[in-house]
Amino acid sequence: MLNPKKSTLHFHNNIFYFSKRVSFHTPPSCGVRPARCAPQYLNMDLFMYVFSDSSQRKLETCCPDLIRLFNEVIKHRDCKIIYGRREKEEQDRLFKEGKSRLNYPHSSHNRYPSRGIDVAPYPIDWKDAGRFYMFVGYVQAVAEKLNIPIRCGADWDGDTRTTDQKFNDLVHFEVRE
Ligand SMILES: [Zn+2]
């Protein structure tokens, strides 16, 4: 069982926070929410996730709307920021590898601050596309609530069809102009 005194658990304003991820997959009998625990065991009013330092740094390279959006998403869905802003070298490398559609400086990730962000839900399983689509739906719902117009790499043209596109980028979100 997780010991709050020894773990990275913090209690602040009636919310439990975890500053680091712990491996824990069974329901907590102590009422404490461990990171990555299945949602059905959680009391959403009491527990929130937080970004790792690495994810936080990447988020800070993004525009205020993306920061606002993912600071809300992280409260209820544990996730990792893979990319915020990308410099020339990295953008061109991903373009060459076929992981990005655009070369520098044409990607939303190349803007300053970045208007594009790549985010994956934990636990990350690249073979399970369904989990990514569910996460995209959650992000879209939060964006709608916050009035932030976004475009997703799971549905570039925003027509809710996922079978009409050649390039799927399930982790990509950007703020529409
Ligand atoms: Zn992207």
C-alpha cells in the first residue's frame, strides 16, 4: 500500500497531488489515489494528476490557450507532453522520418510560442489506437467547455470522420487560427 508519508503525495486545498508517477494497478483501500489507478476506483473530487517536470517544461513552450487547456485536462487524465515547440533540427528530422507532415518552419510546433502540442495518455500503448481516440474525445470536450478552438491530428478536417484522412497523428492538437 502506498504510504503518503514516504511517497510523493501532497495535500493542498483539499486535493491530493502526486508529483511523481508510481506503479500501482490495484484499487486503493486507503482512499488515496495513486497515479495510473483505474478511473473507476477514483474519487474525482479529491484527486488530481500533475505533469512531470519534463512535461511541464514542454507545456510552457506553448501558447496560453494550450497551457490553459492541458492544465485542465491533466486534472482528470494522466498524460505526457511529448512535444511543445520544436526547433528546426528536430522538425526536419521528424519530417524526414515521416512523423510530421511539414518541414520547418511550417508546423504549428514551430511557432513561438508553439500553437501545436503532442500529448499521449498514460499508460502509453502505441498499439492501442482506441485509447488515443478516447483521449482525443476528452480533450475536445474540455476545449469546448473552455471555448478554445482546436484541431486534432486524429481528425484534421474536423468532420468527426477518422477514415477520410491519409495521415493520422493521434497525439497532435493545435489551436485553430
Ligand atoms: Zn504535433
